[in-house]
Amino acid sequence: MQPPTQSRTIEPRWPVALTIGVVLVLLAVLPDRIRLVPVGVPALLAFIMLLAMTLVPLSGGRARALRIERWVMLLFCLIAGVGTLISLAYLIDEMINHSTELGGLQLLTSSLTVWIDNVLLFSLLYWQIDLGGPEARLKPQTQPPDWLFPQADLGNIMPHWRPTYVDYLFLAYTTAAAFSPTDALPLTTRAKLWMMLESSVSLATILVVVSRAINILGS
């Protein structure tokens, strides 16, 4: 029987847990009529996901614990992501068809919440799908990664460098802010498609909803 993977090869999960907590807080502050489901639904799923994440270091990074964490996290991203898209669609509909029912400040805070949720959810998605997940990236790879980070070319200076969650958070932030890759370059088709979707949500949020909210507040 092979011994479990040593804990030093397991990426710390506290930045990911913090991100999940921020997503829940942002979902909770959305107005009831904008929120897709009661906040208890994503909170329950997030609690399950935190339990799954706790199993990873407790099991020494066993494959079964990593699979459970991966699928629970992808399910969380799917549900919260669909909720974010519906919230954005609702904000745009309210802005066009019921422009007097949402004040400028409420429209601005709700749109910023949607934008931040978009960044955080895609950072979790990128972290999980690139080369099979955080622990899989520590092993020798026979296939190209989904993203090429500039540090990967510094083999002499950073020979043991591997991307961690913060790198994917920065990738998601720059994609949403600049609408294009500024740090890591997408190499695979799925990476390009996910980044296109994230940029589209960000573009619709900033150019349509946020600009309208600022216009209302300035008038």
C-alpha cells in the first residue's frame, strides 16, 4: 500500500475558502428581487464545499478527496455562475423596462456585486480546470497547460514554480478589467472560451449597468 501524498505538496486552501466566503457575502447583499435563489441555497453548497476542501489535507491529498473537492467546487461555480448571469439579465431588464424602480445607488452596488462575483467564480474555475487541479499541477505533465504563465519561462530563476490560486485570481481579474489576457496566455480552446464568457459578462456589467447607474447618480 502506497503512503499518502505528503502535506507539503498540498496547496493551501485558505485563499480559496476566503473567496467562497466573499462570494456568499456578495450574494447575500443583493436585493431579494435580483437574487435568483434564497441565499441559504449557495450557503449550504458552500458549506459542503468547505467540508470537501477540509478532506484534502486530512487525507494527505488522496485522489478520492481531490475528486470530491473538484466536482463540488465545479457544481458551486455552475450554480453561482448561472445565478450571476440571471442577476445581470434582471438588472439590464429593470434598467430598460422599469428604469424608475431601481435607484442609481442600488443599481450601482448590485452591478458591482455581479462584477466581483464574476471575477471570483471564474478564478475558482480556472484554478480547478488548469491541468486537472492544484495537486495535479505538481506532477510531471505530458500535455500543455490551459494557460501559459510568464514565470514558466523562467526555468533557471524559478525552476520549481507552479501557479497557485492567487495567480488564477489575478488572471480572472485582469480578464474582467481589461477584457483580454494581460498576464497568462490561453493555450487551449476551453480556456479561450471561458475567458470570452468572463469578458462578455464584465463588458455587459461595466458598459451597460454601471455606466447607467453613474448617469442616474450624476443627474
